[in-house]
Amino acid sequence: MKVSVARGELLDALSVVAKGLSSRTTLPILSGIHVSAHGEDLILQSTDLEISIKTSTRAKVEKPGQSVLPGRLLNDIVRSLPEAAVSIDVGETGEAKVVCGTSSFSMRTLSADDFPKFPEVSAETTLSVPSDAFAGIVHRVSKAVSRDETRPILTGVLVVMDGSDLRMVATDSYRLCLSEIAVGGLSGQMEVVVPGRALEDVARLATNAEALSVGVSENQVIFSFGATTFVSRRIEGSFPNYRQLIPKEVETKVEVDRGELLDAIKRVSLMAQHNAPIRLSVAGDEHTLSLGAQTQDVGEAHEDLQVAITGQDVEIAFNHAYLLDGVSVAEGEKIAIEIVSPLKPGLLKVAGSEAFVYLLMPVRLG
């Protein structure tokens, strides 16, 4: 195989497939990138057996063929090169030469026959979504995705497409985030649990595409955007019934400027060390939301915000990092905080909307 390609275009393609490289030392082939040249295209593939990524770029193919090159090393080499044509020449001996200007590298390759075949997914349902809308909703819910592999279902995001609505839900059992957006031209239905990491990767990779299509088969989810195909396994199992978890009754509702609340939480949280919670005290007569945090042998902090209050006075405490996450991803100028009691979950919403719901378990006050 011998091919010549613009350094910038090659680097873009490598940056995409690098997301699929495996760090498993027991299977060295998975740390490689499958490179094949045919016609006027250079096609790159990677997989860690959980996700598989394929993308292509235009190239001058002098000799068609295929090989598997060390993924991270190739990425690092191309990143270090000047902006010029890059030549990749794989000889009969299995050695690849990478040449750009006066720079020359040689590296050992692996057999393309040993590389796993790219999944052929026959999607039962396929829908198209604007990539910016998709990325926005993934960004909002990803904070609540669990990193605990002992409960695999919680490491995924429930993706629901119903009519013109795209909804995603994530929970780590301490907080739950639901985000919904109306997408014009969307039709059909889909409900699938997708690994959170895969969704985050797709959202980042698809930023330059106008739209992406989402297809679902029995065991896999396929995302297509631009010249890239991204296949991920589905997570099997029943996602928690999120609607049952969201309180229907509210005793206290506070509307507050989002920017002011965000800044206040950041300041007060400086004294919420060693997992100390942040306290929220609501005083209706004074129209005040008081934030407080205290760490023994360190100090304490308090701050008052003028807010609009409906309902009873109440005091509740939350994990300060989880509270900060919820406020930081909410959109809109004002946030509504809804409280049932100090021992029941609190809710963050964008004021006047049900399209964003962030449920947060309270910390018991001592």
C-alpha cells in the first residue's frame, strides 16, 4: 500500500478513530488503526470491541492495500509534522514508512487479517437529528451518568425519540438529569440505553457536521455523520422508571437568577471541604435564599440571595459538587428550585419549563 494525503486531513481522521483505540495489552491488534486505501479514499478504522469507528478522507492512492499501524504512535507522528503532504508506504516486509518533507519514520505493522471486521448493522429504526441539538442535550445529562461499572445500566443514557421530541435521561442514583428538546422534522419512535462515554464521544466528534443519523438494531446503535460511522453496543437491562422518581407535589418553590446562584455556590463551596454539604435555607418573609457551608477546623461561609419564593420556609442540604453540576448545565436566565421536604429529593428546573429536570438527593442535616 502506498498513499499520499494532506497532513491536516489525515490528522482530523486520526483524531476521530483515536476514540476507539483500546488500551488492552492482551490484544495488541486493538491498539492499532486499520488503514486501507482504495480508489481515491483512505479509510481508517478502530475498535475496542465495545465501540467501532470508521472514517475516510480523500487521498492520492498510488498502490491500494491495507495494513494495521500502531494507533497512538501514528497519531503522535502526524501531529508533530509540518503542514504538507504525508506519504504512507507499507512494504512487503510489513514495515510502514511515513514521510513528510525531510521527516521520515518507519514502524512495524500488524496483519490486517487479524483486525476485527467492522460491524454490519442493519438498523430497524433510523432517525436524523441536528448535531448541535444532540451535543447540547448530551452535555446536559452526561454529568449524571454513573462511572460505577457494577451497575452497568446506570453507566448508560436512556435515549428516547418520540414524535418530534428527543429526550435523554441519566442517573447515578444520587442525582438524575432529564433533558428534552423538540426537533423539527423528527418522526418515529426509539428507546435505547447507550453507554454514556460513547454518547459523549459522538457529541464531540459530530460538531462539524450539520446533522447525524441514529440507527438502532437488536444489539447495537449506529451513529453516522459526515464521513464517519460510529457503532456502539446497546446496554441491556431495564433503565430506572425516572417518572416515578420525580416528585409530583411541591411545598416550596424558589426562583433565582442562574448566574447569581452559580457564582454563590462556587464561593460558598470553598468551605465545603471533605465532602461537607452545602445548606440552602429558604426564608419567605425576607425573600431570601441563604447558602451556607462549614468544614470543621477549616471555617465556614454564608451568602444570601434575594429570590422569589412560593410556599413554606425550609432548610435542605445537598452535595455541593452535584448541586454545582446541575446549575452549571441548566440553560435560561432563571432557575426554579422545588423542594418537598428536607428528606426528599429536590428539583432544579429552568423557570417556566419542564424540558430540563435535575433531581438531587438531599444530605441529612446533622
